[in-house]
Amino acid sequence: MSIKISQNFDAGAIEVLSTADVGNIQLNLRSDSNAEFSQWFYFRLQGARDQDATIHIMNAGQATYPDGWVNYRAVASYDRENWFRVETEFDGKVMSIKHTPDTDSVYYAYFEPYSWERHLALLGSVEQSDQVRVEDLGSTVDGRDLNLVVVGNPSAKKKVWIIARQHPGETMAEWLVEGTLNALLDPSNPIARAILDQAVLYVVPNMNPDGSVRGNLRTNAAGANLNREWMTPSLETSPEVYHVKKKIEEVGCDLFLDIHGDEGLPYVFVAGSEMLEGFTEKQMQEQTAFVNSFCAASPDFQTKFGYEASKYNEDLLKLASKYIGHTYKCVSLTLELPFKDNANMPDLEVGWDGSRSMKLGEAMLQPILTTVRNIVKN
Amino acid sequence: MSIKISQNFDAGAIEVLSTADVGNIQLNLRSDSNAEFSQWFYFRLQGARDQDATIHIMNAGQATYPDGWVNYRAVASYDRENWFRVETEFDGKVMSIKHTPDTDSVYYAYFEPYSWERHLALLGSVEQSDQVRVEDLGSTVDGRDLNLVVVGNPSAKKKVWIIARQHPGETMAEWLVEGTLNALLDPSNPIARAILDQAVLYVVPNMNPDGSVRGNLRTNAAGANLNREWMTPSLETSPEVYHVKKKIEEVGCDLFLDIHGDEGLPYVFVAGSEMLEGFTEKQMQEQTAFVNSFCAASPDFQTKFGYEASKYNEDLLKLASKYIGHTYKCVSLTLELPFKDNANMPDLEVGWDGSRSMKLGEAMLQPILTTVRNIVKN
Amino acid sequence: MSIKISQNFDAGAIEVLSTADVGNIQLNLRSDSNAEFSQWFYFRLQGARDQDATIHIMNAGQATYPDGWVNYRAVASYDRENWFRVETEFDGKVMSIKHTPDTDSVYYAYFEPYSWERHLALLGSVEQSDQVRVEDLGSTVDGRDLNLVVVGNPSAKKKVWIIARQHPGETMAEWLVEGTLNALLDPSNPIARAILDQAVLYVVPNMNPDGSVRGNLRTNAAGANLNREWMTPSLETSPEVYHVKKKIEEVGCDLFLDIHGDEGLPYVFVAGSEMLEGFTEKQMQEQTAFVNSFCAASPDFQTKFGYEASKYNEDLLKLASKYIGHTYKCVSLTLELPFKDNANMPDLEVGWDGSRSMKLGEAMLQPILTTVRNIVKN
Amino acid sequence: MSIKISQNFDAGAIEVLSTADVGNIQLNLRSDSNAEFSQWFYFRLQGARDQDATIHIMNAGQATYPDGWVNYRAVASYDRENWFRVETEFDGKVMSIKHTPDTDSVYYAYFEPYSWERHLALLGSVEQSDQVRVEDLGSTVDGRDLNLVVVGNPSAKKKVWIIARQHPGETMAEWLVEGTLNALLDPSNPIARAILDQAVLYVVPNMNPDGSVRGNLRTNAAGANLNREWMTPSLETSPEVYHVKKKIEEVGCDLFLDIHGDEGLPYVFVAGSEMLEGFTEKQMQEQTAFVNSFCAASPDFQTKFGYEASKYNEDLLKLASKYIGHTYKCVSLTLELPFKDNANMPDLEVGWDGSRSMKLGEAMLQPILTTVRNIVKN
Ligand SMILES: [Ca+2]
Ligand SMILES: [Ca+2]
Ligand SMILES: [Ca+2]
Ligand SMILES: [Ca+2]
């Protein structure tokens, strides 16, 4: 069997330059649909069983986040269920994966994928619960369904919104949401019970279905970076934001969490809304309480490393969490998970992965409960 | 929530005419890619929870096999894991599905789907066995991988070929193959051990990847009906047959099984090669022994109902099992599974389904062993 | 941690002579309750992690079936779920197990155990099916429940009886029954459907609960060998046979299968009733058809090796299958499974085990169907 | 089938007075071995399918904790896997269970049982982890193994002890420990990682094996209440405490948690050591920090309801947590789980159960981490 690289499957993304030599396979990252971004990759290698394969990503240095390759290790899987990290180098220009696969077929990706089939299975699974309604919010540019999972009683006092994967290549965001939903629906989980006594959760597990299936890092099918569309979303090029924003206007929002992945920083952290004009003392207290509660709930969460405080400018409101925090005067956070690992608790075998993201999604119920109790009281 | 019909997912296929009235939803079957065939459908209905939905397939009477709708009941699922039959009528022109869904989201299909993700997961799973190699045979028209699963030792005396899903809408064929592969790799299964003592199996779980993902009934991406391409397959329009035929030429063939679904007949049956010129007495005896052994192994298999014996003409060799039987002078059969049910053992809840197909695929090891033993002896 | 041997758990059985030296642990087999038999052993070894342990069973040569130790390998497990074979020698007097355990705690047994907890879980599980009733037949000597599983409609034309584990140390018999029951209740199994169309099955998964929990090889709590009690069972010393015999008298019997394990022969085989006075031609034909069908259904079943045909004498009717064959003029068989392995298809890792027994129990549905069809026709 | 009550299985306990009338079944609680205590019951009812059964526990008013029957509902199960609550009344003298079983066989118990087989399976399962050693501490009065699970590196700075089920009928204690162990060994759990960075855990999942199998509420086989034996345990009548106490002396203790169930109070709470002579300020701060952290980690935990502060007297040191707190000057707590329910978050279907206990055992890692960090710092 000769060497073959393929990518025609859900989220598959790569360009093949040369496969003649298993020790010098040359590939290129592919750009997002109608956009300049490039970083996500996902491909299958066949024919290299028991051979020392070296896969060079020739244009890695021109990726959107070249820092993403520093201290980065690619993920690999034989069965697309169990993913592990493999030796990876970056010389500033080329990223090289070195691996001796055990079988004829092996997959490599930027991060553990979360397929559209799994997304639909997740919706189908949670909808079996009496506490859940799955709503259609509208259609994406490519005509996929944009679904909302409503957990709890819509007439509950407080409305908690969680949206994930505006940037479709940040699959850890949907893994986190799966963990959150599972925990919410676990009848033995007392935090879930306590939250649902006072709040209803509106969860969008995947804000960017088209980009997810297409294998984009940051954009939807029209090339829009959804997290820059919250001021003036359009039905034509950013219907995903348009529909969610409209639904928020309809039901309100008391706590907003937008889940992302960060290509560079090997930590879990949040970016808050404290730079916004009109940010209130009450918002500040509640935001701090959320953060402290999250620290207690999960040692994977931390506050030392993160984004430098951004200064206010009007463009900030193009971002989901800033727009919502500004508009609804509520705690509104962007939660960032690493692509690489949590450097405070590195896992040599799997790095940061879907499973740890799910566990974080479960732990996140604790700060949510803290916040719900605070805002009910206030 | 208003009524919505969508189909942008793996194997999704339908055209929407009207969704204004939940009691009179009007849809059309869609044609296969670049071809006239139409029969397969798979779509999602949202917004009809607890409402009496009636879904009319307006052009059902013009489908490729209108008889397929007689005594037919569509399959439905809330979670895409558990599929059940729903009330369905056909007046000769319009097929009507009547159902009151329990949840906001429900899927309807012609038959229990088998997704490309599941296909890739199957390959990944079986490749973990020491007895399995997964080989790439080439690429499809759309650039998907055409994979071969080799079970056992390639130097074994006898070569058994099983191919499935030349017609991509006949998903029961791949369900059957999954059952066969699971049984073959079950270390407690003595029939599997006995087969693998003397034979190697070459299994193509999905002959038509593109048609499967596109939601076609019978053709590949180029519009070719693969089971009419075995005389002169081309790399351009029927590479799937081209590659498999070439591999058979390379390794040989002592028993050939081509797995299909039949739209009309509610029975499991085989079509043999007895009408071929030069069909030998030995072939006849072995074919009969296979059939008798299958009857003993599974009451779902029967010989009373089936296709009328076709007369020989040269076009017959365009079909896989005829071509192989003629060329290799071996037992070569087309196995047909029902879309509807086994009328001898009807199941009101699920009809014929993926699970029964898998069980049949497991039972099929018995006639395979019978045949392997016969041909080793002869 | 010093070396410790313990046995106070379900079916635990051993006597400790010396544990001072891990390379020379000396143990004795323990006798059955109130009886001379000895063969079964089941104990836990602690403290030998990563050490070369040698365990001598000093009185193995005086066991009931010393031939049982020839070419025998003991089974071991770390988690009591996964059992594997370990190196074992027998010099005619002492049997020696040599093993270097991976963990501090490891179990050794004569054969993969089947606990009373698992028995009760099996009853609870099958009773969830609409097709099953679990009946109490009476109490054992120690006051345990003797349960009957009735599968199918009691008014069905034909009555099939399967009893297992009259000899409690023959745990493979109950593993087989678990396989049979699972297959019977699998809605996708067409053989099960076909059987239940015409027959009801009366299954006693464990004829000897007390002996099972006590860790006996052959007797109940009163020291009775139940398979010698069928002529004149007593409520005092063999209530297990008394109650089952009475129920058979009440409902009748058209096919009787008594499941056993054989200590010596490394094969699966049956002993029939052909030596009985008044054994009819019809019984012979049906018995032969059963055997032939079983051969087709499972290569683990064979007819070459087995017991020599016993001559008739009145004591024969003390045995279950002879008594029932004689009384009900039906096919009545003792099915023997090996303790060691199937020498025709040896498995170096696990030998014959629970899983292969279950698979055989599933395959046994095929000769049962053959027989049911024959006797319905006749 | 007539009505039958039986109890000869692991932890089975009841005495039968009358089963003549399904509407008036009369039973008595049985005393613990060699002791006056009585409260635990566990029995099987057969023959009452679809009948309105009323089961009177005639001597319930003379149980050790008659308050335990106030607002109490018995648990029932068909398959011994899924347990649910059934209607139960108490008039001060007689407790009456009213239930119409769906099947012929149903089990009733004081609380969801945790069998000895499950205990051994738990040991076998956790021992598969590289982080775990399972040690033998000695033997019980009946000759069962008393095992210790060591999680993490014994040379770690801090030693955390968790013991459960000194009172064998308090099965929720072992359910909790199973939850704790699962969470500790979950590679995705960051709290577990953080704890194991600095501490080793010594866990005794079942302090009272004999009482557990015998179906006792409070005593071991010799009739000893183990939680009154910590001053002067004896090898003859309380070897379980003797061996554990000795091991604690050997390795030390920095945090001690003794898990119990409370028959009367429908809440989760702890009893601390603040009444002890020489209780230090540091102990008080750390105890308070543990309690506060537990409150944050689980809304099932609370501090409003609990035992009144006991005054100090020398007999107090007979209790495990007081003895250890006094001797090792560490945080030492008795954690009490309800038999009934958590009245703050009642679950009508299952009440308090094994699953909620496991979840609490997982949440308990958070206060353990808090305490480990505090004592490492101090
Ligand atoms: Ca992002
Ligand atoms: Ca076909
Ligand atoms: Ca026997
Ligand atoms: Ca207690």
C-alpha cells in the first residue's frame, strides 16, 4: 500500500503537496471558507503502518496563530474515539509531526474533533429528558439547522445563556457543553437541581454548524467571523448570530457564557466585561464571585494567565460577551480553553482534550449556581 | 416554533414543497446525483411535538420502485439511534406518513441509515484486531477513500469476498456487514475460528461512499449504477468497481457475496448464477449447499420468494455476482434483504431493521463455513 | 505484605497448609458438604505481586477426578471479571500452579465462577421481558429459592426443559444457560422467534443453589448428588430434584436438556438415551436430528469423543436425562462441556470459559428449533 | 404461585410470621448477630405480581431507631440494580409497606444494598490503576479479608484516611466511597490530580465485612459496635478496628473521615471534634474550612441540621473520629448521610440512594483538596 492522505469527511481539512516519501510527507493548511484564516487541520494517513512517518505542514508559519504551534503537539487517533498526542516540532516556518503508526490507517487533527453527527446525537439524547426542549432558531448559510437546547422551565426567574463554537475549529467548546448538559440532566447532581430551581438555561452547543462541517477554524460558510458580528448581524452572512441575538432579546439574559478555545495560551481562563462603559459595581461583584467560585470548583480554572485587559472601544461590542454584558448589564464572560494543555497540570498522553473539557463543563455548574443565587438575591 | 423540514446532514434527501400546515406537509423525493433514480428519503421534522403530522410525499408514485410503497411503513427516530416504524399509506400516487411526534425534533427515513461517520468508526474498530488489515483500494469520484477490510491470513487457501452497498440507499447491506465483521472477530465464536483456519475474507463494507453521503438510492456521484459496471468499469465514472475488480483479479475469489436491499419483496433471499453459460455442476452443488446451510442458520432466510430465474444474456455480466461467478467459476450470489419486513416473521414495531440485518450477517457465517469446507475438500 | 490465602466468599473453597514461602504455598482441596467428593477450588492470593508464586494443591491426586488435572490449567483473575489460564502441572499426586501476579490480589479457581449474586441478577434481568415469568418451585436444604424461568406462552404446543448445574461446580452449565436466555430474548434473533411460535421453555439456571454458594463440586447441602436422585427424590435431602420433577409432571416435557461439565474430556458432547428399554425409533430419529443440527450450528460441538454407550440397568433412571427420556419418551440429553478446553479449537489464553459456554448456549437454539419443528410435525 | 418471603442471600435479613394473606403479610425484624440492635431488613417477595401487597413489620416499634420509620419509605427493586421508594406507613408500632409489584419477584430493603461481591469487584477494579495498591490489613471474625485501598504515593506529604461502613447496614457509606474512588482515578478530574500531588489516600471501603454479609445494622460477627471500640480494640472481638488503628499508627493521619448513615435525620451533615480536650485553634480553622468547602461543592451538604454538640467525656474517644482527632490533632469528622432523603432536595422516586451517595463522594474531593492545601501550607 502506498502513502495516502485524505480529508473528505466531516471537518476534514488539508492540502496535499507530496506523499512520495513517508519520511517527508508535505502538506499545507487550507484556508477557511471565503476567508484568510488558516489553522485547523484534520486528515487521514494510510499506508504507513510501522513506518517512521514525518509529516511537514509547510505553511504552518503563515497560519493565523503561528504561536499556536509553539510547544504544541498534534492529536492522533486510530479509531477516532481515542485521541492521543504525538511528537510535533515547529521551527517558525514548518510544523512537523513525527509518528510511527501501529495500523494502516491513522487520523491527525489540530484538536479532538466533534462531528456534526455527534452534535445531532447530542440533541437527540438530551431531548429525551422531560426537562429539555430542543428549539430551531433558524438556518445557517448552508441550510443547516441552528438549534437551541432549553433546559428547565422557561418561566424560571433567571435566564442563563451558554453559547459555544462561534469559532468552529474550537471543538473543545462543544465538548465542554456536552459535559455541562450531561451534568445538568444527571438526576443525582444536586448543583443541577439547585440551578434548575431558579433558572432556565439556554444552550447553543454549536453556533457555527457550517464552519464545523467544512473544517474551518474561525468562520462560517460566508466567511464571517461570528464573534465580530454581534452589533449588526445579517441574515445573509451571519444568520447564526442574527437568530441567537433575536432569541436573547425575546427571553432576556441574566448570565452569559461564550465558550472558546485559545490557540496560544496553555491555560483555562475567562475574559470579562469590566472595560465596558457603564459596567456596574454589581456586575463587578458578581463577575468576581463567578470567577472565585470557578476557582474552587476546578483546579483547571485559573486567573493568573489570560488576556491583557483590553481598553474600551466601540468595536468591542462586536464580540458576543461584550455586547451582551453591555446590553443586559449582567455577568457576561468569554471562557477560553487551551488547544495545547493546561500547563499547570500537563497530561503527557492526551494534553487538553475532549474529556477534560467535559469535566470542566460539569464543574462550571458550580459558578453558575453561585451566580444564580447572587442575582436572585440581589 | 413553526414547522420545519431540513435535510442537510449525512444522507439527508428531500425537497420541500409546503410546510404551512402540519396536517398537510408536502414533500418530493429528490433524484440521485446525475441520474433518474429516486426513492431514498431522509429528513428532519421540527416543530410538530404532540401534533398530528401528515407528511405527503407527492411524487412517490413516480419513484423508481413504486411497488416499494405498497405495504411499506417509513422509519422514524427521535435520537437517530432507535428507529421504529410509523403509519404510512400509499394511494398509487402519493405516499403519506402519519405520526404524532413526542418531541420537537424527529427524523424520518426510507430505512435505518448507516452514516459515513459510523462507517469510519467501523473501520477504526475492526482494525484494532490482530486479524484485520484495512487497505485503501483507491478514491471515489468525490475523493473519498474506498476501503477493504481483510480478515485473516491472506495466504489462506480460500478467498471469500463480501461487498455491500453498491446501491448506497440499501443501508441494510452495511448493517449486515457490521454483523458479519463483529461475529468474525468475536473470539468466542467457533464458526469464525473454523472459517479463518482455512480462508481469508475480503470485505468491502461500503462500495459507494459518495452515493451514501449524498443520499442516493442507486448511483455514485457520477450517476453510475455500480452494479451495471462490472464488464467495463472506468476510473472516471465507476472507480469504485474498477478498484475492487482489480483487487479481486489480484488475489482471486472462491466465494462471492454481494449484499443488497430489495424495495419490493418482504423477504430475505439470494439470486444465484445458474443461468450463466458454463455454470458447472460443482458450482450448482456448492450453491445449493450454501443455500441449505443458510436456511438452517437463520429462519429469516428463505427460498420460496425471490426473483424469477433470469435468462442468460450478455448484459447479465454487468452485474457483480454474475460477472464474478462467470469469471471465477465459484459460488457467487446476490443476497437481498427487505426494506419492508420479513413477512414470515413480521415485527410490528421495527419491521426489518439494522439490528436484524446484523443478526443475519452473523448467521451468514454458517453457510460461509459450509462452503469453505466444501471447496477445500473439492 | 505477607502471603495470604483466603476463601470466605461465594463459592470459595480451599484449605491452607502453608503460606510461609511464596515459592511453595501448600493447599488442600476441601470436600463437598457431607460428601466425599473433592475437586472444586476457588481462593484469593494476596501479597505476591511481581513474585514467582508456586501453589501446590497437595491432595489433588486424591480428588474425585484425578484425570481432570491432566493437561489442565487453572483459571486466574485480578478483577473477577476477566479470567485467564495459568501454567499448571500435575505429577499424579500434586497439582502445581505457577504464576507471577501483576497485582497484590489475585483469584484462582477450577473454572470461571458464576456467583449467586449473578444468578439473582440474571433472574431479575430476564423477568423484565414480557415473554418471561420467574416462578418459585420451592426451597433448597439451606432455604434458598429454587427458581424456574418460563420463556414464552405456557399454552404453547411443545414444552422444552433445560436444567443446569445439578453439579454446582460445573459453572459452565449456568454460563451456557445465560447465553441461551439472552438469545431467546433478543428480538432480532429469528431462531428464538421461531421456537417461541411453537414452544415454551422451562429453564432452571441453577439446580443446586446451596452447593453453588458452598463451593461444592457435586452435591447439595445435604451431601446428595442430585443427578442420582431422579427415581426417588426426597423433600429432606434432595428437594431441588423433588420440586423440578413435580413441575415437569405438571406441565409435561417434549425435549429435555441437562447441562453439565466434564472434568476429563476436552470436548463438547452429548450423552443420549438410546440404551433405555423402550427407546423408540422416533426418539432415535429426533435425537439424531438434534445432534446433526447442533453440529451444523457450532463447530464447538462434536460427536467423535464422548462417553462410551452405557448399558441399561435400572440405576440409570436415577439420572435426570435418562429418567425423563424414559418417562416422557422424548429427546432427552445430557450435554457435557469441558473444564479444560475444546481440544479441536484450543484457546491458549482462556481455554474453555464462560463466554464460549454462552456462545454455545446461543447456538443450541438451532437444534432446539430443529427438534421442536420435528416433534410438532410428528 | 403462593406468597413466599425469603432472605438467604447476601445481607438478607427478616423473620417470617405469616404469608397466608398477600394483603396482610406479617414479618419481624431480626436482631444483629450477638447483639440487641435491629433495624436492617432485606428480603424477597415472590408470588404477588399485580396484587396489592401489604407487608407489616410487626416489631418495627421496637427497632433500635424507631424514629427511623417516621417519614420513611422502604426501597424496592425488581432487578436489584434499580431501586425505588414505595409507600410506607408507621403507626408507632408497626411499619407497613404497600406495593403492587409488576413481576413475580421483588426485593425490599431498608436501603439500597451494597453486596460483598460488589465490594470485591470494586477492589479488583481500582487495583487495575497504576496509582492504587490494595493491601490486606488482616482478617475479620468470620475470616473475611479486611482490605485497604491506597491511592497515590505513600511517600506523599499528607495522609488522608477515609473509612466507611463501621455500621454495616449503613450501605450508603460504601456507595459514597465508590464515588470517591472513581473520581480519584478519573484522569480528567483536576481535583483528584491536585490532591494526589500532595497527599496519599488510605481508604477502607468496608470496615465491617461480616456484618455486611450477615445483614446486620450495627455490629460485627462478634456483636461488637465497632464505632465504640477505638480505645481498646481486641483481636478477638473487634479485629477490624484493631488492624485499621494499627495501620494508622504506622503511616500517620492528617485528615480523617468516617462515613456513616443516620436513621433519623433527612440531611447530610458532619459531626466534628470541637468538644475534645486539647482541640486546637488550627484544628478548628481547618475543620471550618473543610465544612465551608463542602457546602460550596455540594448543595446536598448542609450545616443547619445535625447532632447537638456533645459534651466531652472520656467515652467519646471510643468513637473513631473523636479518637483520631484527639490522637493526631487533625481534622477528623464523622460524615452522616440519610437513610430517608435530603429533605432540602427530596426525590420522590428514589429518595436518598446509592447514586446520590456516589455523587457526594465525588464532591467530597473538593473539601479534601481544600484541607490538604491548608495543612500543607500550615
Ligand atoms: Ca476563539
Ligand atoms: Ca439493489
Ligand atoms: Ca456433571
Ligand atoms: Ca452510624
